Amino acid sequence: MASLSLSLGLLVLCTLALVHCDLDDSHVRVWGLSASNLKGDFLSQPDPYVKVWCGPAFGGMTSILKNQANPTWPGEFNFLDIIHKSVLKLEVWDQDAGPDNRLGTCTTTVYPGTHTETCHLKKGTVYYTYSYKKEQEQ
């Protein structure tokens, strides 16, 4: 039993060491979120908002903009200590009286530099800009 505990402990340490080695002392910034032609329920304009992740980190969500098929959301999202080639994910939602409806998901692998992205959903198009910089480059 003691050898099993020791083996598991070593496995955890090795895993933590690998994760630590993959961390990049970097920063991802996401801003300029907007959308066009979003479709809500049949009888009303959507009340859209966006949830943002970079890798496993949840960055938060935008404000909910009432009755907006072509919203522009203020603000930005910032992520620190990003693992190289992390995936940036944006989920677009329509707030409803019942459960909110997901209008679509945008994903992209982050690469160094500043990039303006266009993401086509089944129910509209999303636009955003992100930058990925190592701390030494800022």
C-alpha cells in the first residue's frame, strides 16, 4: 500500500512539473467584441452576451445587451500565464426568461501577435480582436 501511495505521489509531482514547464510567461487580451445578424427567438430580438475562456481559464462574460441583433460589447478580457497554443473560446448566448439559448461558439488557437477574427455562427457572425504577447515583449 505504501508503494502505491509513493507511486501516486511521484506521478502527481511529475505531472505538476510538466504543466509548470509548459507555462509561458504570457498575456492574452481580447477586445472589440461585436456581432451582426444574431437571431433570437421567433418573436423577439436577441438579448445577447458572450462568455470567454482561454485554455481552462474562464475570463468572465460581457454585459447583456437588450434587443440587439448587431451588438457591440464594451470592455476587454485578460488572461495571464497562458499555455502555448491555448484555445480561445467565445460562447454567444441569448438571455431568455427560461433557460438561455446558446447561439454559437467561436474557437481559435492563440498565436503571438494581434489578430482580428471573424466567426460565422448558425445564427449570426461574431467579430473580435485578440493579442498574445510574452511578458518580455510588452
